[in-house]
Amino acid sequence: MDAGGETTSDIRTVYGAVSGKPNLDPTRLLCFKVYKRRWFVLLVLCLLNCSNATIWLTFAPVADQSGQYLTVSLQNINWLSLVFMVVAIPLSFGTTWMLDTLGLRITLILGSWLNMLGALLRFLGTLPPARFKLQFPAVMLGQTLGALAQPLIIFAPTKLAALWFPDSQRATANMIASMSNPLGILLANIISPVIAKTSAQIPALLLAYAVPACITCLLATVGIRSGKPPTPPSAGAESSGSEPFIQGLKLLLRNKAYLILLLCFGSGIAVFTCFSTLLDQILCVKGYSNDFAGLCGALFIVFGIVGAGAVGVYVDKTKKFTEVTKIGLGLSTLSCIAFSVVSLMPHQKVAVAAVCSLFGFFGFSIYPVAMELSVESSYPVGEATSAGLIFVSGQVQSVVYIILLQALTKPITESPLSTCGDAVLSWKVSMMVMAGLSSFFTCCFLVFFQTRYRRLEAEEQAAHGTRENNDTTTSYQIVEN
């Protein structure tokens, strides 16, 4: 053991078992070291995720005020949010390569700078002399920079959990980092209407979002000194991203279990995106107000975060990734079916709110678990590659689902309860199709998905491996510094 308390030789023994290299001494006690600074790195990633989500949805809750101040149509305002989806899909492959090849530190610092520059540019673009000439182009450019940062930040939780946390804390760390994104969405829906009550307050709103982005960028640049700890917290962390990027993609394409997860859970992400995007338009037809729709969206996120917290701790203790994902996906589908029914009924606020809460509770709770499951089923492919491609699948399917569901709507000539304004659409067929798609892919996942936990098996083999002519079993312990 060296002066810093690291058990270097013992960790090399573990690495030998994982990587296939000769073990130095399999009878020695294997001692993995974890560092307290992992919580700081996790905090920075959470702040980045939260800040980027608020930048993404800054204008959606105050679309009318934003359009008046920027002197553009509501369609242009919608593009300030849509640009995140448009940019994320083509950049995702480059982001996964960067995380698995260049490392976590470079990726997070680049993401924090893009996030900060985008937030500052949005604010500066609304001030004189750009006020009446360059304001919308400047804001759009700022949004685009934020969109460039999104995949760098949103793909990082699984990688950070693998590199910095022991196997007993990985799912929890992934959950905390992942749920900071919907927390940012919730904050945007609360803060934007509170600050920007009139169009003249849009610059103040942009400043309110720029300050946290600057503070987070400073913390990331100065505080994150390395992409991984000096010594690994687990046997799997030592060989994290051991497969080259292209070779990793080839392995994923030959992995049946991973491909099923990619398609089925990607569909689940798409259904959640449709729900979040179209909630106001669906509920207003039956007389529910925008305030009530906002309440349902808030309940959706709050209960989702609560569910994710409980499930993350449970999975860390039991390692039942497949069972939890299947149960959660099944209950999410039942909630989706219930929503497709009660959302078409007027005067059912309690039922609609309850269903939205359950939908979020079961759906959000399995997101970080499914990301960990993608790593377990595809090990030793890099964490960013395996988890990132599932996010890409969800984004692509989200675009297809939103276009399909909107195409299936029908204009309604008479709707006395409607609070939608001039254009009133029937979402009955669309809701049935959304419930059907969710049911189909969930059934496919429940029936066909089976996988070994490859990373846990490698770590178990490393921790308890024996030599051919030695009956002594190797054990391990975790030391915190």
C-alpha cells in the first residue's frame, strides 16, 4: 500500500482477472479504493444536467411573451426547443466516442463551456444594440450551443457511475445524475412563468438561467481534475471502455439482448416524450386548463424522481436489473393505457392527475436502471456507447411518434368544453395508437429479453477467482478516502 492509501498491487490482481492478464497474487486481499471527490464530480454533472434542461425549455412555458419580445411567430419560438432534438441525434455518435475515448473530464468541461456560452449569448443577444436586429438569431445560436452541450452531458451518468462508484452505489449514482435532467425541466416550468410575467422581463429570465450556467462551468473547469480516480472502485471500472469504439458498435449489433433493449426501451422513451410534448394539447380538448396541464406535468416529474430514488437504492442492493425493468415497463404501459382513456373524459381531474403521477412514478424510475442494464448486457463495450445508443433510439422514435400521432388527429367542429383556442383536434385515435405501441413493445420486451449480467460476472470472477492449483479463494473489500 502506498503513501496515499491505494492498494495498487491488489488492484492489478483484480485487473488481471478481468482483462485476462496474469494475476500477480490471487491469494492476496483485493482492496478497491473509492474517493470522496466522486460526490463532487456527481454534483457537477447534476448541476450541468439541470442547467442544460432549463436552457432547453426556457421559452416553452412563456411562448407568448417570448414571441412578443423577440418579434417572431410561435412556430419560431417552438424551434428554440426543437433544435435540441435536431442537434442531438447526429451528434450522439461523436459524443459516445468522445466519452469512451477522450474521457469524462474533457467531455464534461467541453459541455459546461458550450452550456455557459449558449446561456450568455442568449442574454447578450437581447440587450442593445442587438435588441431589434440580431436578437432572435443570437438567441437561436445560444440555444444551438446549448443543444451541442446536451449529449455531452446527458450521456455521462452511466460513465461516471462506472468509473467513480463501487458496484454497490452505481445504480444510485446513475439515478441521481439522470434525474437531475427532469428536475431541470420542472424548474423551467416553474421559474419561467414566475419571472417572465410580461414580455419585457425576458432578458431578466435569460440572465437568471445564465448565472447558474457560469457557476457550473467554473466548478467543472477548476474542480474536475481527472476523468477517473487514481485507482478503480471496482474490477469493472479498470476495463471500462476497453473495446475500441468501432469494435464496440460491431459487438452491440451482434448482441440480441441489447438490440431488444435498444428498440423496446427506446420506444418507451418515445412514448414519454410524446406525453410531455402533447399533454397540454390533449387535455385542453376536454376542458382542462393550461394550469391543470402544468400541474399534471409537474406531478409526472416529481413522482418520477421519487420513484427513481427508491428503485435506484433497491437495485443497488439486489442487482435485479432485468426484473425491475420488466415490472416497471409493464406498469408504465398500464398507466399509459389508463391515461389514454381518462384523458378523453371531461371533469375527471383527480383521475387524470393520479394517472399522470403513476405514469411518471413507474416510467422515470426505470430509466437509470435500464441504462445500467444496457451496460450489463453489453460489457465490455464502453458505457457511453451502450447507453448513448439507447438514448438515440429514443430520440429517433420520438420524432416518428410525434409526427404519427399529430397526423392521426382530426378537427372537431363543435367542442363546447375546449380551452384550446381556435384549432380543436380529436386525439382519440392518437391516444389509442400510443397505448397500442407501448403495449406491443412492452410485450416484446417481457417475452424476448433475457441477458447475463456480463459486468457483474467479470467482477465476480475477478473478486473470487482461483488459480488452477490453488484452493484459496480471493476476496475483496472497499476502502474510502
